[in-house]
Amino acid sequence: DEIPDLTLGGYLREHGRPPAFEGCDGEPYSVAVAVDETGDPEYPFVAYLLFLRWAATGQGIMDHLESGDVARGRTEAEAREAAHELSLYEIKAELDATIARRRAAQD
């Protein structure tokens, strides 16, 4: 049986809002997909995850993190759709890896 909200796209369809995660830093985050052009003729678009860090009260965005590239596509829509196929487990792992990279860069 398929779990309809196991992927990012499924979660967005089922719940009408982005999923929220607690990062390995103990902070609350939500996630969105962003797409940029690459200049690569084979895959001219790349998708990455934009993690918004919320205030503990949920009343405002305090910061953001950007993942590495998580999907590529021949069109913007194709790259975005590929990112939406990521499971929430994969997204959580990418969030924690992104937090770790930021910490390492600050040390």
C-alpha cells in the first residue's frame, strides 16, 4: 500500500501546506523547492531545497538554509517534480546534512 503523504509532493497534496521538521540543531524548519538554471544543455534546470527556520513561537522566519542540488530536469517543472518525489525521510536527512555543513563552515 502506498502512503500518500510520504513524499514532499504527496504531503503538499494531502495537507495543503509544506511539512515541518525539527533539525538536528533542535530548531523548527519548513521546506520548499527552489529551481535555478544551470547552463548545462542536457539538464538546464536544477532543484534544491530551501529550509526556512522558524522562531520557536512559529511567529516568524528567523533564517534559511539551502541544500545542495537534489534533482535535475530538462524543464523547470521536471526538476521541481523530481524534487517533489523525494521522501520526507530523504528531506529530513538533507536538512540535517545542510545544518552540519553550515556548522562545519562556521568552525
